[in-house]
Amino acid sequence: MRKLAAVAAVMAVVSVSACKKTGAGEYEVQKPVVGTQTDTVTTPTMSVGTESATVNVPKVEVKKDSATIKVPTVQVNTPSENKAKNAKK
């Protein structure tokens, strides 16, 4: 497994070093065959710009409204309050 990784690393270094830029968007690549074979590879071009678009958005109205909601409550009594409450009963 280590030998395979080492061979892959060497091939990556060789393939990167075998490229040379020859013009705008063109690279000269040497293939590792018996001897070397040189090919010219042309890279694609890209143009970037902006364009206007019309988008329909929904109209949202905000109205004030009220509702009655039951909210749970919790009352905590200390032990001394419990004694006093039980003593009154």
C-alpha cells in the first residue's frame, strides 16, 4: 500500500512539472509514455457579468390582533410557609 502511495505521489509531481503555459488559456502537456509525447491542451474561457430580472413578491399586510391565552403558573412554598399554612387548617 505504501509503494502504491509513493508511486502515485511521484506521478503527481511528474505530471505537474510536465506542464508549461504556452499562451492565453493554452498549456503544453508532456505525457509519460515510452519517451515523451507533447500535446497542447486549450482550457475553456469564462465570462462573468450581471443581468437584471423582475421578480414578483407577495404583498404582506401586518395587522394588530389580540387573543386570550391560558398560561400555566407555578407557586413554590418554602417548608416554613407549608408549616404555617398547615397550622392554620
